[in-house]
Amino acid sequence: MRIWVIGAGQAGAEALRQLQKNDEISVVVSALVADPPAVRNKVIAKVDYVENVTPVNINTLARRIRPDLILIDSTAQETGLSRVTGGTALSQALTFEIAAASDFPCLVI
């Protein structure tokens, strides 16, 4: 099984720890920055793709990555919007829009 983890913040790092327990799962990680918390905390060595995933580009990126499942880290700090008034709500809305726009199975974690 191939799983694409979008975001490697707190929730993404916890998911990655669990996914590493099964050698038959192939994991691809993308994040907005090259050193998200999962990298800084040594859960993973590096992210595979440093890019912004949006409702507009998720299917293009997913066709390149070919995941069986997409996990989206809902951590607000991951998008950098948590410091803006209403940023957490905006971040959450964008996350659910990405999941809704995807042609691939998505779970928000």
C-alpha cells in the first residue's frame, strides 16, 4: 500500500510513527517546508516533496505520486495561518476542501 502524508506536523508525525511499523506500507511525505516537526524530531529523515498542496493541484500531484490513500495533517501551524485572526478556521476549511477535491481516498488526521 502506498500512502501520501500531506503535512508533517504533530498529527502527521504521529501517523508516520505508526505507519513505520509496517514494512509493506510505502510512505511519501510532502510539506510546505523542508524541515517540518517530523524531520526536526527525527521521525523521518526528510520530506519527499516540498510544495503547497491546494484543492486546485491535489489531483495533479496525486497522479504523480499514485497513492492508495492520502492522509492530510490538519495541524494549523503547518500552514502558518494559526497566528492570524480566524486562521485556524481558514486552515481547517482549506484542509477539508483539499480532501473534497481529491479523486483519491483522503482522511484528515
